[in-house]
Amino acid sequence: MIIKYFSWIKEHIGKSEELIELPDNVKNISELINYLNNLNDNYKKVFVKKDLIKIAVNKTYCSVETKISNNDEIAFFPPVTGG
Amino acid sequence: MDQKKTIPVKIKIQNDDFDVSKETKILQENQTGAIVSFVGVVRGFDEKINSVIESMTLEHYPGMTELEIKKIVKQSYERWDITGATVIHRIGKLLPTDQIVFVGVSSRHRQNAFDSCNFIMDWLKTKAPFWKVEENEHQKKWVDYNLSDDEATKKWSI
């Protein structure tokens, strides 16, 4: 699975994307966030601001309940500020 | 309503500047009676944080940005009788007075073009994955999202 990060989330986590092998017990976005939070504190500092984080699976907006698999592209980013 | 309806649509994400007059001309065609366009420009001052802006850098999510804008434009031409639409959004480093975004819509009669252009711009502000970071000699700051942009989309949910 590829995970992409944008804007200040990318800076807090220290990378713009990463490849991970999804553990068997991670079935949805909420479980993925728990998994990442256990990797190191950078993730915790980001995901504690859950109200400020938008999620996309395969370039489509989704929620924390959305089911995911190893072939998916996940993105975490703040509310958008273009235009 | 004809669900299969399509119109000429141009969507570009680019570093380069755009020529408003040229883009407006492209929207003119046989059935066009009105063209409404919006141009967003970099301000040199951020009133919310009372700070000078020396430059602004825009990043986006390649692929998703284009998909989201396509969805918005499609909703727009399914809702209004318009004859063409163009959305150009710049990325990279921009300076005060630089153009950021162009939204142009053509239609047979003016009200459809006005409403459709407004609709596309409101939804682009809240859905298209772009992020701005403002810089001056003292700080670099990611722009906070604006709650009033979310509010602006509510007028379309009829």
C-alpha cells in the first residue's frame, strides 16, 4: 500500500509518501491510523488533530470507516486551501 | 434532464501563467451568448494574521485534483444549460498580483454562466486538493482553511 501525505502533515511526518505492507488485522482507515500511531510519535502528533485531517482512498474522499486493502493508495491531508 | 450531456471542458493544472483574454476567446462558439469568468489573484497581505505576504507556494495532489475538478464541472453542466467550461489552476511559487486560478463558463444566456461559474469556484475552494503556504522574511505558514468557504457551498444544496 502507498500512503501519501500533503501540506503540514507531510512536514510533521517527515515524508511525502511511504510504502507499507498492510498487517492482516488492519481492515479500514481507522485501524490504519491506529497502526501508524504505534510506529512513532510523529504520527500521533498528526492524527491527534483528526478533525483537521481529510482522507482519500484511490483519489476519492472517504471516511475512517472505509475498508482498505494492500493495493490501495491512501492519502492524508488537511482541509484544502486552493483557489 | 439528459444525463449523457457533455460540453467542451478544459482543465489544466500548471506552473505557467495563463492569458485571460485567450482563454475567454476559446469559450466563444456558435451557441455562446454569454461568458462569465473569475480570476483569483495573490494578495500581498494576509488580513487574518496581519502579515505581509512576499510569496505563496501552491502544492496539490496530482490525479485527485483533476478528478475532483472534473466532478464539479460535470455537476455544473448537469445543473445549468452551459456550453463550455475552463478551469486553470496554477501551482508552484507565486508572487503578489500573480494570477492563481481561472474559471470561465460560457452559455446561451447570462444567468446560467454566472451561476455555474460561482458554483464551480465555491466547490473548487472546498474540494480540489490544493494547499497554499505563505512566506515572508519572518515566517512560512500553511494557510488555514476558511470556514466561510464551506458555508458558501451551502447555497447550492437545493
